Amino acid sequence: MATKSKNADGASILRSRLQILIPSAIVLAGVFVSALYADLQQQRLSREAARNAVEEDLGLIRTKLEANINADMKLLQGMVAVIGTEPYVTQKRFDALATALLSTPSQIGSIAAAPNLITTFVHPYEENKAYIGHWVLPQPGGAEAAQQLRDKGKTIIAGPLPLRNGSRGLIITLPVTITNDEGKRAFWGGLAGVVDLARLYDDSGLRAPDLALSVTITDDSRGTKDPAVIYGDSHVLTDDPVTMTVDLGTESWTLSATPKDGWQAVSKPALLIRGMIAAMALLIAGSVIWVAGLMRERQKNYAALRQREQQLTAVSHRLGLALEASRIGIWELDFASGDISWDERMYQLYGVSPDVKSSYDVWKSCVHPDDLPVSDRALAKAIEQNATYETEFRILRDGGEIRHIRAVGIATRDEDGQVTVLGVNWDVSADIRLQEDLREAQRETALRNEDLEAARQRMEYNALHDALTTLPNRRYLDQQLADLVARDDQPGARLTVLHLDLDRFKEINDTLGHGAGDAILRHVADELRQRVGTDDFVARIGGDEFVIVCLGCGTADSYETLGQDLIAAVNRPIVYNGHECRVGASIGIADRIEPELTAEQLLVNADIALYEAKRRGRNRVERFNDHLRARTINTKHTADAILRSLADGDFIAWFQPQFDARTLEINGVEALARWRHPQRGILAPNAFLEIAENLNVVAQIDASILDQALAALARWQAEGLGIEHVSVNISAQRLFEDKLLDHLNKIAVAPGSLSFELLESISFDDKADAVAESLERIRDHGISIEIDDFGTGYASILSLIKLSPSRLKIDRQLVAPIVANPAQRKLISSIVDIGRSFGIGIIAEGVETMEHAAILRDLGCQTLQGFALARPMNPDGFIDFARSHALQREDLWQRSA
């Protein structure tokens, strides 16, 4: 029983103790939980306070960053406006504009202008000239950025990018548009400014020594998973930083910041607070619930306070951004006392030391005397009407610097009637200078446009007129004639062209000089102007060629009479430096009667008529007609056929033998040119020589005949015909060609086997020295020289002796009459005597009968050539003739006897 009682008492004691311990434990647990909760709340509040402080400091940095970048963009926009009015800016002008722009404090280090987005102008030039010619927008993304710049007019911000000086920078590129000739805006190119990041960071306070933050800037615009760190250390990103976004248009940056010593250092709860919490937990354990409710209320109030702080921070951010971007100074005037309160920016604007107490008198001493009355009146009016105060004035800073200030304010009165004016000032000097530059640029542009227009008119006049005579030139004539031909308002009007060319003009230039020639041309131009109608058109189209275009209903005879009058006027002499100068004129006339006749063909017809006038003796008028048309067409066809035949080898050598006058033995052969015409057969030179000379291909024909003659001579020698000599005709043109000597250097000619026949009409007297030099070089190749058609030219005996020909060939015109004309025989006898005296052989050509042959033999001619002895023949025919000739020589003399 006793055991049971003890056990019951123990259980009761235990139960009592438990009843005491359990509530105590519950209370202690509640106190512990309350204390722990209070400590955790205190830590969270400390951290939030620290984050708010970091957020406030970081917001100011963001505001300065955006303000500085926006200020840099505003500076660049001013230069964009200037270039928009000066699209043809030069490097010198660009340097001047850039220097003026960079004189304003900013973070811009260099500037580049890029017409069509290709860098063309840079400043500073020496440091950046390597970029000239490169794409202004950096890669990658340059093409997309160019589209946004050109099509959408967006400002492109790229970077940070490494610069040549080792630093890094942002490239701000603005679109530049101009007004084109149609009055519309057109894309010109881009203006790029390089922002020095180091200077930007310094000016924005990022690297201030007293900054209590660790700040990291990352670039979020690249679209990568891990943003690129462009400033600071990456460890900040892993420490729950405060973040803010900086919007740069096409770029965006994220600012991340933590305290320099870390969150733990700034948010660690104080030991005193923990002790107080512990003491309060021990003393007032029962009030834990009340304390918790109190903490919850406190947190609620703190949240409201934080919201208000965020709102205030946002307003402050916007205000700071506006003030920094516009560089506005704020002032407040107490009108009664004259005291003025200036902020820091106002002191900077006016160049006044912050140690000077601001006042109305201080302000007046800074204002330009000429602008002070206007500003005073504007302020007085605002105060009187309680209205807005707005004015603009100049201020004088130390050193005589003048700046333009714009002021805006508002005047208010309190209940006591005291007037207070609150306002702002900002520096508009750059805008004023920009406006002045724009006005000056506009004035210079207007003057330049006037100069360009005058230059254009001068160039257009010079391009259409002859400088010597001031007559219209060939270009003007073509335009005028084309317009006249195209006119359909007078379909029946007669259009006549007179093509005038001066005769003997070259002799004036050669004898009296080009000054005399110019005087003649001006004289002719004046005569033509005076004698043509008011509706007629006169032009100088060449050295001594003029064209008169007549539009009217005159008859053919009237225009021929006009042509004769013009020739008579031109023939009148003028005196130049004491010398009488006289020229003639030939005129070709062509009419446009058929509507389908073009202006070009009309001029060609007049030129053909002019050629006919010169061919028929010069100093005359010829009209284009159907006969000239037909002859021109025939000449054209013949010329085309000659050119084709040269390519096809249709110019061939025929051979006419030359005979010893005593024995009639063949002692030489003359190679004659023949044309193997595709339709007309074999043609002599009189059918093609004149046209070939006009085509300048006689030298080619001579060269071909020479090669064929040498090949035939080699064949005759191989056949054993005993013919050792061949003569070939050489034109004057060929005589002076270097190609002839080059050709002779390539072939082997046995001395005495080849002779060149030269026409006496070459006019040796005028060119005796040149001809002698050329002939001497030919003789060096073993080639003899013969004078052909002697007796028909004008060469003097002295010039012939100087040229030392081996033989003279008496022309057939002198040979033909000797049978019935004793005087003609005496003439030939004299020629033979002259030749014998100087050792020159004599050939008589045109021997038509054996009676001619006998007389010429008796007169002393050594060699005979003519139809009575043999006609020209082809190569094969000549060989047959040469083989049978030896058997026929005696019969020839017997028949002549």
C-alpha cells in the first residue's frame, strides 16, 4: 500500500511539474520565436535600407550618364543641321565646324562625316585620317543599322568599341538629310561622334573616389545569354545587386551596384538591438504577440514610406536629367530686398565665384549694357501683371567673353504683397552661333550658286561658240540644223546650206604666221555676218571652214548669187603688219527639199559640192545635184571595193619590157599596178589611183607591187631569161615612209637589179633636201632612182642633178609628135644631150610605131618602151614573150625599114 501511495505522489508531483513546465516551455518557446522573428525582421529592414541607399546613389549615376550622352547627341544634332545646309562641305570647313563644336565641354573626342555612309571628313584629321574611305557604321550589324539610319532616321549608338589610342568609346551616328533640287528631303549620309568612355565615366561620377558603391555595367542589346561586362567586376552580378537600365536608343545598358564592403557590412544588425530584444523577450514574454503586431504595422508604414521615396527618386531622376541635359540654372528673386538665390549652375553660367553673394546688382553687373533695359522692362512687366517673365540677353564674363542667356520665370505675390520671381537661365550661345553660321552658310551658298550659274552660262556659251570669231561652232550648228530639220510648222520652207572653205589659207599661215591667219578668219567671219539674212545662221566648223544655213523661200539662183557675193567679200584683201593678205573661197551648196533628208546628209551633200568646186579650179560656187550624187555613190562603191581587194590580194603586177634602142634586146622591165576587179576585170591605175590616194592606201599598193616584182625577177633569173633589172613606181607618200626602209632592210636586193621610178610632179624643188636624204638611204640598199614622165613637171635641171637619177624617162606626150614635128625632135635631142653630159640614161616611153623607135634611136635614146614593141602583160604572158622575143628582133627592124 505504501508503495502505491509513493507512486501516486510522484505522479502528482510530476503532473504538477509538467503543468508548470509545459506552459513555461510554451512561453519560453514563444519568447524565443518572437525574439528570433524580431531579429530576422531587423536584418531584413537593415538590408532594405541599404538597398534604398544604393538605389538612390545608383539613380544619380544613371541620370548623369543619360544626361551626358543626351548632351553629346544634342551637340551632334547642331552639326547635322549645319551639314544639312552645306551638303558640299569641305575638309577645311568640316574642321572649322568640328572645332567650334568640340569647344563646348562634352565627352566627344572625334567626329566624322560620311556621305552615303562612307567616311570622308574627320576631325581631328591627323589622328583619324586612316578611317577615310571606310564604312562609318561598325560591324557586325552595320547593314541593319544603315537601314534604320537611312529609312527610319534613327540615331545609332554602337559600342563600347576599342579606339586607336588604346581607350574605348561609344560611336553615336546621326542621319543627315538635305533638301534636294525638287525641294524634298533626301538622305545625305551620317555624322558620327566618338564618345570617350573614360571621360563619360568620370563626368558621370562612376569613378569618383568617394563613391561607396561597386558598379558594373553590362550590355544587354546583343541578345546573348550572359550579358557582356563593359565596366566593373563581374562578381557584383552574383551578389544580388541593385539594377537600373540606361536606354541609349539602339543600345541598352544595365547598371548593377552593391556596397563596396558588401551587403553584410551595411545590413548587419547592431549588438545593442539584439541585446534589447533579448532583454525584452525575458521581461515581457507575454507581449510577444503585441510586439509582432507592432512590427507588422511598422513594416506596413515603412513600405508606404519606401513607395513615396521611390516616387520622389523618380521625380528627382527626371528633374536631374532635364537639368543636366539642358544645363539650366535656377534662381529666385526677392524683389523687395533684391536678394537672389542662385544654384551652382547659375554661378557657372555667369562665371561668378560661389564665394560672391548673389544679388540683383550682381546680376545687372553681368548683363551687357545694351541688353539691360530690355530685360528690366520685361521683369517689371511680369511683376506688374503677375505674368511669365521671358527674355534673352547677353552677359559679359571675365576676359571679355560674351554669352547669350535665355531667361524664363514667373512672378508671384503672397498675402502681404511681397513679390517673388522664380526662374531659370540657360546658355543659348551655341544656338545663336549655329543660327549665325546657318545664315552665313545660306549667304555663301547663294553667292556660290550665283557664281556657278554664271560659270555654267559661260561654259555653255564657250562650248557652243568659236573662241576666235565668236561664231557658233560645229556643235551649235548640229543642234541648230537638227532643230530646223525637225520643225514641222513650215513644211514648205526651203532649207539651204552653204559650205565655205578658204583657198590659199595655208600659205598665209606658213608665210606670215598664225597671227595673220587669225586676222583672216576674223575678217571672213565679219564679212559673213554682214551679208547673210537676219534669219540665217553662220558657224565656223573647222580651221578655215564655215557653214551658212539659210531658211526661206529663195530660189536656187539667189543662193548662188549669195555665194558669189560671199566669195567676192572674202577675196577683198586685208593688211596685217604692213602685208596685204588675200585668200579665196570655194562654196558648196545643198538644198533640203525632200522631207526625209536628214541634217547630217544635208551637210554631207554640201561638202560634196564644195569638193567639186575645189576640183574644178577653186574660188567658185557649185551646187549639189544628181550627177554629183551618182559620182559620190560610185566613188563610195569603188573605195569599198579597193579596201576589199587590198585584203584579198587583187592588186597585181603586170610587166612591160624595156628594149635596147640599138639591138631591141630586153634590158629591163617596168612593173605596173593593175586591179583585178571582181566584176570589171583588169583595170589600169587611172580607174582607181585618185580614190586610192584619198583613202591613203597607195603606199600599200606600192608595197604589194614591189614584192610581186621582186618575186617575178627571181623567177626570170631562175628561168634563165637573162633579165637582170626591174623598175617599180613609188609614190611620193611612200618615199618618205619609214616602213619602206624597214621593208628594204628585210629583203636582199642585188645592186642594179631594182629601180624606183619617181614622178617629176613630186615637186623636187620644194623638197630637194628631204628627197635627196631619203633617196640616199634608198641607194644604200643598191636601188637605182629613175625620174618618170620627165618633161611634164616643173623640176629644175639643178634639182635633178642634185638628186643624181640613174635614168630619165621622157613622157609619151613629148614622144608622140616627133614624127611630123622637127622642133619636138630638137627638144628630145636636148634632153638626151643633158643626160649624156651628166651620165644619166634616157628612156623614151610611148613608142607607138617602129618609126618612133628609129627616130628615137637616132636621137641617142638608149632604151625604148611602148606598144610598138610590147604591151604590159601578166606574169605568165611576159615569160612566154621573153622566150620568143630573141627570134623576133631582126624581123622588127626589117618591118620598120
